Amino acid sequence: MPSTLTRGQAAALAGLLLSGAVEVWLARRTALPGGILERRSVLLAEIGGWWLAACCALVCVRALPRRTAVLVVLGLAVAIRIAALSEKAPLSDDLYRYAWDGIVQDAGTSPYRYPPDADELRHLRVDWLFPPAWAEREERESRINRESVRTIYPPVAEAWFWLEHRVLPLALQDLGYELAGLGLDLAVLAVLLALLRAQGSDPRWIALYALAPLPALESVQNAHVDTLAVLLALGAVALHRRRPGAAGAVLALAALTKIYPGLLLPLLLRRPAGRLRLLAAFTATCALAYLPHVLAVGVDVLGYLPGYLQEERYGEGERYLLVGLTGLSGTPATVVVALLLLAWIAWLLRRDLPLPLAGTLLLTGVFLLATPVQPWYSLLLLALAVLCRAWWALAVAAAAYPLLFATILDGPATTAGRLAYGAAALVVLGAAARSRRAPSPPAAATAGPP
């Protein structure tokens, strides 16, 4: 770190430290007991303030020398994530299914065979997940969501749940899974910084991921397995030019953790060199990962996936909130969204864009069309955005929070989702318009304040 800073740089450093301190405080606030069901709009307001503080911090980063900025940003990132650790995950109960699937596998049973409330698994129940006298209650309410259906998670995610169960002391409960998420998230930060340096990019762009609330909230505080998928997808991005076979296998592992990283496959296949090796490795890895589960339970390996898509109203065409503004719903809306996505992918495949930028644009289109209620799906988008300086991805990553709160709290979910995703779409369109006015389109398309 340089011994002296200019007056402007000193002011920027003070602004970054102040914004970072506000982020740490808000991270601690969101970790307070009560969660979304008890703290309701107060918790949403704290998350919104956290996003604003992050934007202020990102503006300050731009004015600092690179080494100073990176060191301070990384220090703040660790502090924010530690502050976000909570006794009980406040926004999601997914980690309880992770824990249960790990327990079931450790007992030698396929997680796809029985739902958590099956009598065949009653000897595996622990008080942390199943409160005492759970079986005698008229309305059973364990901590596991959808306890009457089989798991939805793919094989690599299930292997990770088994490993967490074997390594994490059960007495840590939620905190153990949050610490595992913290470790994964710090690994993502390290890989992103290495990729920025390898491609000769400004390392200050690490702040886009490091200081955004999304990773601290979803990777750490709510311990979503999506962080593992992001880490593997970044590995595929790093390998795709020199080792296409390895890239195909690693991307398959990412898609076998959470399905949506598989959307990157067409982009990786753009280069003729090694295309067949990449596709063969991807296909073989998927087949080998699923084979033992298919042999054990057959088609039940799909678990709750079909029911989940129906629950999220994708099959009815009701989830597409922005497309719904045109008056379309049901099957026509689904058809229009599918055609738009295919057209968007085709357009991207015809452009010679760097893989991180193409992936960021692809996922941006997917999220604005599908308008998912789950903020953690945007972790991959935000990570790729770092590598192409796509600052506007922040708006897309933040858009799901109002929709999530309105959905869980029985609020005006459609209105909240349309307003949030509509605002994100306007930010993206504004960035696109700015890039068109710039003299050098390829560079301008990825430029902007960190």
C-alpha cells in the first residue's frame, strides 16, 4: 500500500471504509434472530440499505490505487461475511434439506428413494431437524421444506451434502453449514482474482462480487449450495480454451450441483477446436454421476424437480412477470419465452464475445425473462460479471429480493416482481444504450463504474 495518497484518494479511502463499515453493520443486522417471517419489511429494508452501501463502496473503489483498493476490498469482504454468520438462516430453509440428505446418504440410503417424512427413515430423525413429538402432531412441521417429497438436488450436490455431514459437527447446526458456505465463497473470490490477473484485467473489479450483499447473504448466511456450482463453473471458464475435455467435465459437475450452469454449454461449444472432446466429457460425466442413482431408484432420481417447476408456475406460464405485462399467460407465455431465449442464445452464438461477457448476457436474458423468486440463482451471474466489468448485473442480482419477500409473506408478489425486475431491465437497457453511444462498442459494452 503506498505511503501517501492524494487528497482525492484519501477521501475515496475514507468513503470506502465508511461504506464498508455500514455493510458490516447491516450484515450483522440481517443475522439477528427472527428471520423473514418475524422481521418482515424491516429485514427487507436492511437488505436494501446494504445494496445502497455496496454501490457507494464500489464508486469509491474506482478512485483508489489498485493495490490499495484490492487489499481493503478483500479485508472488508471477509469482515462482511463473518458479520453475516447467523445462528439460524434467516431467508431460506434449504440447508436443512442439505443436512437431511447427508444424514440419509451416510446411513446407506439413496436420497431419491424416500421423502423425509417416510416411516422407513424415522430412525434417522434428529431433534435439530425434527422437533420432539413431531410424529404426533396433526400438522407436521419439521425444519425441512417439502418434507413429504423426495429431494430435488442433482448427484454432485448430494455428494457435497454427504461430505458436509461427515465433516461438520452436528452440534454446530446452521452455523456449520454457513461456515462451509463461507469457505466456498472465499474460494470463489480467490478464483475470480486469479482470473482477473490472468486476463490482464483491473483487479479492482473483484469488488463487484466481494462487496455485493448477494454472496454474503446467500453463500454464507443461508449456505446455498449454488456457491459450489459457481466455483465449478468458473473452473470450466478457466479451462475451456486450453483443456476443453476437462472444461466439459467440470461444467458437468457444476450443472450436476445446480442445473442452470449447464446454460453455458452452448457458449463453450462455440470454438471448433476441442468441441467434440468438451461435449463428450460433459455427457460422460453426467451419465456416470447419475448411473448409480438410476440403478438404485430408476426414474425416481428426478425427485421433486417436475413438481417444483409446477409449483413455481413455470408450466402454467405464470412465472414470467415481465412477459406477462403484454397480457400473455399460460402456454402462449411459455412459448414466447422459449422462442425469445432461443433467439437470444442464437444471437450470442453469432457474436465473437469473450466467454464471461457472453455468459453474463445470456444469464441476464434468462433472469429477465424467467423472473425467478430465488436471489441465489444470480450468484453465477455476478461472478461472471466481474470478469467482464458488467456493473449493471448488480441490478439484476438485487431484483429478486422484493419478490422473495412478497412471495413468502403473502404480499403483492406479481407487482413487487414486476417493479423490481422492470427496474433491473431499465438499468440493463440504459447500459446497452450507453455502449451504443460509445466510440468502441466491444470495450464500452463492458465498461462502467466498479
